[in-house]
Amino acid sequence: MRARLDHLVVSALQQGAAVPAFTCYDFTTALAVVEAAEEAGRGAILLVAPKTAATPNGLRLITALRGLADAASVPVAVQLDHASDLRVIADAVAAGADSVLADGSSLPYEENIALVREARAVLAAQGHADVVIEAELGGLAGDEDRAFGADATGSSAQGTAGLTDSAQVEYFIARTGAQLLAVAVGNVHGKYKGEPQLRWDVLQDIAVRTHIPLVLHGASGIPAEELVKAAAMNVGKVNFNTELRTGVLATLEAQTGSYRADGENLQGLLGTWNASAKGFAAGALSTLTR
């Protein structure tokens, strides 16, 4: 069923849980995520990467995901992730995205604020003032579309560079009007070098300075026993990408030969793909609702 992302996340936090968000580059993965959410009786968020949304087929995927969400028996939201191009933001919302991460985290502080405000203004001018806006403060290492480790980006997953400055949070939220805030507390996009070293002290300091839900990106690779702490610190949305993709690709790599031998059995291969994505989604849903 159609769900506003902020309502979905706030409702989960009130139950001591967080909502998992999964990057979907294709419809097969999205079907698996929604099926897992329905079996768990929990809401979920379908994410679309900006590189995907910048193409005609990507916009068609967003429309298809919106239809999938509308038909689901549990609350499902569709979000454009990590977007800084205002045209891509406008097109994605027109195609069916109900929320956007207007990501100016790589920009200087005031320019980040300006981007979020401009995204809101552009959407309002097109009759989409009700679209939920997530913003990001602090810089995450890595590329959300590619599973490189932190070393491949030239940044360290263990360092303090890029951490969200808790002293800036209140002013940032007041100026942007963001309904959710993604933070950098040692989390990275892609694979971690060694064990993730999240700064829970920084997250706690941020949590006491704002009442809007926080978002943890780069959750792939963070142990379940760490992720379960998130909701207690007002983290209501947790993004997964790398582990979902790597799991699906490993499954397909191992299984493709047998399906080729079975008369190019694409239907069977799609079923295996679905099972891999569904299993990962089910595990994330279970972890975040403990």
C-alpha cells in the first residue's frame, strides 16, 4: 500500500524498530523485497539510484515500483536516493517516487542547505510540495553503486573525516525543513576495511539535538548486533545495497551454468535470483525489528 516515507519511519520508531531500505536496480529484486516484507508483516522502502533515475528506463522502473508499492499488503515507499541533479529529482517524482534524498553532503555547508531548499522549491512549483525530503549532513566514503572498499576511494572507513558535526544539526534542519536526516558516523558506502567502527557516541549526540528521524546509510557489513542499537538512537531508516547486490551476483554466478544446461531456463534462474534477494531482505527486516 502507498506509504509516506516519514509516516512509515516514525511509526516504526514508535514500536522501537527501524525500516530497511533496499536499492533496487531491477524489478526482480524489488519483487523479492516486497514479498519478504509482506511475509514479515513489516513496511519497507524501495530505493532507486540517481544514475538509474537519469535514464528513460530508470523512470519506467520507478513507475513500476510505485505500482508494486500500491499493490503491496504492507506499507511500502519509493525513494530516489542520493540525488543532487534537480532535473533528475523532478523527473523521478513525476514518475512515482514519493520521497527524495536531496544529497548535498559533498558540498560546503551553506551550499548543502541551498540544494535541499532548491529541491523543495522545484518540487513545490510542480505541485509536489508533499514529497518527503531526506537530507544528508557529513560525508560518507565510497560509491553507493559500486562495492569498493574504503581504500579504493582514498578514504578510511575508520577515520573521523566526514563525520556529521552534531553542532550543525539543529540549524541545518531548521534551514532545510528536511523530514529525515542521513548522518555520517563511521559508516561507508561499499565494503568496510576490517570491522566497521561506528561512532555511537556521535550518533547519540545527534539524536538528542533533533526530533526528526535519522538515517544510517552503508549498513551492509555492519553486524546485526550493532544494527539493533539504531532505533534506540532515533535511527528509523537503514539503507542496504552492497550485500544485497553481492549476494545476488554470487548466486547467479554459481547457478547460471546449471540453468544454461537446463535448456536456458531463465524462469528458474529468476526464481533463484528472487530467493537470494528475498532471503537477504528477510534477514534485514528481522534484525531491525528486534
